[in-house]
Amino acid sequence: MNEPKKVLVAPLNWGLGHATRCIPIIRFLQKQNASVFLASDGRAFHLLEKEFPELPIFQLPAYDITYRTSNMMWNMAWQFPKMMRAITNEKKEISKIVEKENIDIIISDNRFGVFSQKTYNVFMTHQINLPIPIPLFRQIGNWLNRKMIQRFDECWIPDFEEKPNLSGNLSHGKFKLNNATANTLTKYIGSLSRIEKIESDIKRKAIIILSGPEPQRTFLEKKILEQALELSFQFLVVKGQTEKVEHLHFSKNIEVISFLTSQKLNQAIAESEIVISRSGYTTLMDLVSLEKKAILIPTPGQTEQEYLARHFFEQKIFFTATQKDFDLKNALEKVESFSGFEKSFFKKHTFEKNVIELLEKK
């Protein structure tokens, strides 16, 4: 009988989306009797630690990106050397982990330094085509992005290859990961979500799920709390702060909690009429499962979130508003004319098949 494969799963700590979308993969790996190891940093590390207390987890170097301006492109540009140092450092840490634990397979969610010559390496991303507004920078950024992905054996795209799909131009259209020196196999693996649709009585008008980088997460929290105080509806605010333990009633109609595990979040969403959140890609994958109406507020300056919010607003699927001009009362009225993802909008998930094929690699 073959020994169980040892699989290291390592999501990027950039908001909680990269970590949460790895949860169904980790759970399925466990069902397949794989020996699973985890690695990350910051809030993503804490989330995985709470979701999987039984699994070994390793601390990786933080990218430690800060936001001097609301323009994501310039934030990335001036911190590029720091990011490259973090990637180099995480590669050193991965080498130690692989050596110590005899890892067979690595699944890296957007961590470019998480691979090894001694393992079979999978890179997961929904951004092959970076939405950079300036053409020259877009060309350079996409070349570098694909060059780094080519160091992996496979690239998993959590989306559907045909229309309808979730990512639009971000991971569809003309792109090539194979060249003379690299042979990266590209696979569309379907949508990933830790959330499942469950039936429950509605207890509140909306659940507000906060996430993403500071200080924008806090700016949005304050704006929504101020406006919710002026309304009579019931709200639940989930702050997305895994490092805190906080549960309070901000007012008679506003309940605030720092963090919810998958099971509790699933129940809370089922009890809410509307979801209010960022337009992060993982949030959209969760909404595929939920069939709920949603109000999307992209993180200022994050061109990917702005593109996705606009993409689904134009299709009359989700109402969208900017953080700067956000009006909670108006948004709750406007969202009624948007459909949300209706039942069977997408084909069945296919990631399980890809995980089984991965575990069968020699």
C-alpha cells in the first residue's frame, strides 16, 4: 500500500480570501487521507490555525505591504524590492520545511516563493492577466507574473473555462504559460468556496463581511457603522480580524463580531437577507454557492476588485458602490433590482478531480 502523500498548502496573507478558498481543498485532501501541512503568516495564518487546529502549521515571512496611497499600482511599484526579498526569504523557509517533513506536493496560493525542486508544485491564481491601467506597466507586469508562474508544474485557475465564468478577462483570453524552458500545465478547476447554501429563517437585513488591507478595512467599517446607526434594520458586522476575540452589540440593531469560523459564518449568512462585502474574488466564489443578493464595495485602488465589481454590475447581477460615495440606505434600495447568482448559473465544481489527479502523481 502506498504511503499517504505529504502536501503543503500555503496561501498568501492578503486579506483572508486566499486562505479561505484553500479550505475546501484542505478538507478534500484530508478526505483522501493525505498528510496535510499548512503555512502562511498574519491573519491568514490565524484563520488556518482556527479552522484546522489538528494540522501542523508553519510561519512564513510576511510580505508586509503597506498602503501610502489609494493607488494600488504605485503601492506595489515602490515596494517591489521588499516583495522580492520576502519571496526569496519564503523560498528559504520552504526549503527547510520540505527537508524536515519530506513534503511531496506543494499547493501555493499566490505565494511565488513557495516551491521546491524536490516537490511537485502547484500555483493557484485567478489573475493571469493583470488589470494594470498603463499599457507599458501592464506588459511588464504580465511578463513578470507569467515568468514566475512558469517555475511551477501546474497553474490552477479557480474558475470555469467557458462562459459564463467568474473572472472575465483576468484569467481568460490570450495567454501562454508554456515556453521552451517551462512546461506549466494550466487547469481551470471550477469555483472554490468554504460556504454552502443552507436553509434558515431570516433574522437580519444584512451581514457586512469586512476584509482586506488596512487602513481601508477600518475606513469602510467606520463608514458603515455610522450609517447603519441611522437605520432601523438589523445588521451583523463581521470585522475579519482573526487576531481578536470581540463580540458586542454596537447598538440595538447592530451586532459586531471580530471573526467567525466557516461553519458559523455559513449560518450567519443564511440568516441574512443581503451580503455586503468587498468585491474580492473569493467573495464572488462564495456568492456562487449562496444565491444571495449582494452589495459589493471594491477596495479603493485595487484594480482587480474594481474590474470585478464593474463586470457584475454591468450584468445586473450585483449592485456596486465606491467606498468614497457609499450610501447604505441607497444601496439597500438599489440592490433589489439586481439578480445575484441564480441557481445553476455555473457548472458543477471540478476541483476534486484535480486534487485526485495531483495525489496520483509519482
